[in-house]
Amino acid sequence: MIDTKADPLLAGHPSSIPVAARTARLFNLLAVASVAIAALLPLAVVLYWAMADQAEVLRSSGLTPDIMREFGATQRFGAAFVTVLTVLPLSWALVRLRVCFTEFANGRPFAARGIAGLRDFAAGVALAALAKLVGFTLLMLVLTWSAPPGMRQLAIQINSDMLIMALFAAIVASLGWAMEKAAAIAEENSQFV
């Protein structure tokens, strides 16, 4: 929300626009939340694999007890490692999104730094969708590693979550591209005044 009552000369930066205090607080809160979530994602994954029992893993993976007879420390570590690798691109994307929110809070929605943060967020979400595809395959290998001969599984899963993440990344990348073009046009127009 743009503060129409604020003096534009007091915005603090030559190319910034006035932002209401409430809106700036919201953007700053979103910046902090994005970094907090980015830090908690890998931790949550590690905690899940450290505490999940075999029945839960069987239920969530769709494997049967004859394929996954044991779920030992090596499998837990391997599953946690693979899953952490799949969430790291999303964590990086959220850290980059913080930059965009910070620029918005400071009244600079078209700053190059904020646009780069938004573009990196889109790239990170796209990488997370791809990592989810590869990660599921590796996770199935890890979970069936101790299966009897001939019962190890190689599986590929493409689900709506991955497709929606990829579509979301494309939309955000398009918005970043449009913001970059708008900033270039605004810069060009400011040179004529």
C-alpha cells in the first residue's frame, strides 16, 4: 500500500516511493519469515528422518514390509541426506526472496537488487521442483537398499506438486522479467525529465 499522505521527498532514497509503516512492517515480517522457513526446512527434514518409525516410512513411501525389512541408521542418514538436498534449492530461494521483501519495505519495488532476488526465487523454486523429481528416485534407492535381491526399486514420480511448483516458478520469473523491463523504461523516462 502506497502512503498517499507521506511526503515523497522524505522517502529516503531518490528512486523510492513512500510506503505506509504498516505495509513496511508486513514486508519486513515476510522477509524474516522467509529466512526462518529457509533455515527450518532442512532441520525439519533431518528431524523427520531421525524420528520416523518404519511403519510411517512404509506408509508414506508406498513400500511393503517385505521390500523394506529393516530401516537402520544408514538408511535414515541416506534418506535425510537425499531429502535435505531436495529442499536446499527451496531454502536458497527463500533467502533470496528476503532481498525482494526488504526492497519492497524500503519503497524500492523496481530496484535491481529486489528484482534479482525475485528472479533467484523463481530459479530456486524451479530447481526445487526438479530436485524433488530426482530426489524421489534416489530416496527409493536408499529405502530399498537392504531389500532382498531383485526387490530393490527404482521409481520415478511426477505429481501435481512438482508441476504446480514449476508453473509457480514460471509465473514469478515472468513477473520478475516484467518488473525488470518496467524499471528500465522508468529509468529511460527519468533521463528525459
